[in-house]
Amino acid sequence: MPEYTYKTTDLEILVATMHRTSLDFLNAMFAESGMEGFKVLIVNQTDENSILESSNPNIRVINSFEKGLSKSRNLAIQNAIGPLCFNTDDDVVFMKGFAAVIVKAYNTHPNPIITFKTLTTEGKDYWEYPKKGMDHNRFVTQKTLSIEISFKLSEVLNKKLFFDERFGLGAQFEDAENFVFLTDAKKLGLTPYFYPEYITIHPPLSSSDDVESDRLLYAKAAIKTYDYGIFSYIWVFKFVFFIYRKKYISLSEIPHKIKVGFKSIADYNKTKPNEKYN
């Protein structure tokens, strides 16, 4: 077992939010855990009419006039100061003792990225988590939420690991930025570890649940192109006929859905990853 190294004061919480002018939203986030002593970095994506300020030295604020969740995450990574960082959104509630769980995970496992469990507001697992801790396999990486990801800041910066700004809410492909981030981490030798403890509570519905929408198909086809290359064309056919069989779409909608998927593949192949971080 590794020697004890980290303390709860080493943890910095990176919060993505939008159009905030008051820090009051933090009260709900820390209602169960309390927030005294925690370092918090808020990236507030906003405009010039909605500026957020903080007089608390433990709560830093960056007002950004860019859009996109991955851009928010990357701005937080670039400006973080905590040896350990945890991604979160403004609709998360931290469970009592969550910071001790994160610290314990890093003091017992050498992995530079560790992910955790989320409990829904209905008291259920957010997804079907493994029963035991483990290095990420493909299934775990695909299912992990971006609000379940923590990391050692120095190792992420040393490897220049950032969220791909083509993916995520507000980006061209509005889904799966976490899957790409974790997969890129594996490619860089930063093996993520799943730690089977709850640390957050979150509403059960996700922006990824509208399975029949053009938005999600467009995003998923890009993800499959990132993952499978040319074989993503086959995936489009399989997925469209799957949602047809499940009666999410009608027979007449099939040609349109295939066209959306093929356009996504073509658009993805015209884009490049974040060159500014390389």
C-alpha cells in the first residue's frame, strides 16, 4: 500500500457553471458536506452583463466569454492549483465526507486519474457500476460521467491531457467529452482507476438520454469515428435500425437519420483536436 501523502486540503473542486452573478448556488452543492476549508475554482461561462466575483480566498472565479463544457473544463485545468482536482457541475450535491473518500483513493492507489460513483436524487446508482475497484475497461470508460472524474494535476499537465473541445455540451459534437478524455488518458499511459465509493448526488436524467434526437446521433457518430475510424459507417446503419426496432423513430425517418450520421462522420474528419494545448 502506498505511503500516505495527500490531505483533504490538497483537493481543489473545479466547478463548471454559466451566467452566475452570485455564489449562493454553492450552498446547495455543499449542503451535506459543508464547504469550509475547501478550495474551489469556478469557471463561469457568461457575458459582460453577468459577472461573478468572490471575496472568499478559497473560492476563485474565472469569468469566461467562451462557450462549451470542454472549454470550461480545460480552462479550469490550466488555472487549477490543487495537487488533486475533481470535476463537477453546478447541479451536483457533495455527500458528507466526499473529500476524505477522494483522498483515501489516492493514498491507496497510484493511478493519476480516479473515478467514483454517483447516487441519483432517487437514491439509485446513476449507472451499473462494477462491484469492485478496477482499472478502467472499455465499459467503465464509456459509462463514466464527467462529474465522476478526479485527477492528479501535475500528471495531467505533464502529459498535456485536456478535454477535446470538439465534444461536450455547447461544442460541435454535444456528447461524450468524458469518454474521449479518459480514452486519450489511456493512450498517454495515464490509466484511470474506478473507486467504488459514492461522493456525489445528481438528478437521474442526462442530456445524453434523448436517444432518438439528431443532436445525439450527430454526436455519437463522431465518437464512433474517433473510436472506430471508417467502421463508423457500419455503426450508423446499426444504430439507426436499432432505434427503429425500438420504435424511437418511424420507417420514414430512417434515411434522414442515416444522412445525419454520415454528415457527422464527414464533419469529424474535417476537424482537428485541440492544437493550442500541444
